[in-house]
Amino acid sequence: MAHPTILALCAGIGGLELGVKLACPGARVLCYIEREAYAAAVLLARMEDTSLEPAPVWCGDIERCDFAPFVDRVDVL
């Protein structure tokens, strides 16, 4: 079975994604989506200190996010 891919909607500071990675070590985050600049900055800092795996962070209104790159690639929202 392939490892699940995650699209982290309303990601906050990545806590849920860390929990998923503990439960399913092969899981991979495709993108973190977060509208709050502070939380997005924390995500980037966690990637820099290697607490989170590197992935793009989209910061803005979720209604304006282009989800086309994720079609047929996401297992978990």
C-alpha cells in the first residue's frame, strides 16, 4: 500500500499533521493551507528546524486557493 498524501486545510501550526505522521510514518504533506500569517510563519519555522517536513505553504483565503495541482493526488484532507 502506498503512503497517504495529505492536503492540510486550515493547518494552523501543523499539530494535526504531526499526529498523522506519528500514526502513519510514511504519510506525506503535499501542502499546508492557512489563512493566518502568524500560523503560516510558525509552519515555515517548524520546517526550518525540521520539526515538520518541507512542503509548500499557501497563506490566504481558502476560497481563493487553486486546488487543481492536487486533483487525484490527495488521500487525506
